[in-house]
Amino acid sequence: MILPFRKGAALREVRLGRLTVDTSLPTWRGRAVRYVLIYLLMVLALVTVRAATQGVRPALKEAQAREAALTTQRDDLALQLQMLENPQRLRDWAFANGMQRFTDATKETGKIAGVKAAAPAPAAPRRVEVSIQWK
């Protein structure tokens, strides 16, 4: 593609259709300085963020270690609970504390008295007032 140059602007302006690009040395220097400043600001921002968050990873590692320890403790406690809930162990504990089986216990028969009916609540007198208004 051939770039048409404007008369009198020898290698300073390039026209691409309607777009005019300034190619002079001061323009390119200004752009280069701006780009360098932008990159320096980005580096400064990244370094600042890194410095502000340097304690996050050690704290995360420590939290993961605590989580692993708590998970192990939970599993151990669940296993102990299952051992304590063993039916044979419960039966031995009950016999050691003086309990006996229902089939071995002495049974007594007797009449179960009925439940007395509740006394009726005293009824409060009700007053009903009706008013009629004709229009």
C-alpha cells in the first residue's frame, strides 16, 4: 500500500484515507515518554499490591494446616463415637449401672384409673348490642 504524503510535510504526516498520522520526532518522543511512564506506574502498582498481600499466602498455608488437623480430629471423634455406640458396650454399661432386661424384670398388673374430666370453665355473660341506622 502506498501512503500518500501531503505537500510540504516531508515525512512528518502520513495520510491513510481520512486518518492523518503525525510521524515527527517530537511526537514519537512524547509517545515513548508517555508509554514509559505508563509502564512505570503499572510496575509501581503491581509492586505495591504484592507488598500489601505478601502475608496472604503464609496465612492461607497455616489455615490449610489447621483445617487438616481439625478434619483428622473430627474423624477420630467420629470413630470413638461409633465405638461407644456399640450395642454390646451399651448393654454392659446398663447392667453395670443396675438396669435389667425387660424380659427379666418383675411385672405387676394393675388397673389404670381414668383421667378426670376437666371442670368446665365458667361462661362469661355475653352482651350483644345491635344498632340500626336508617338512611
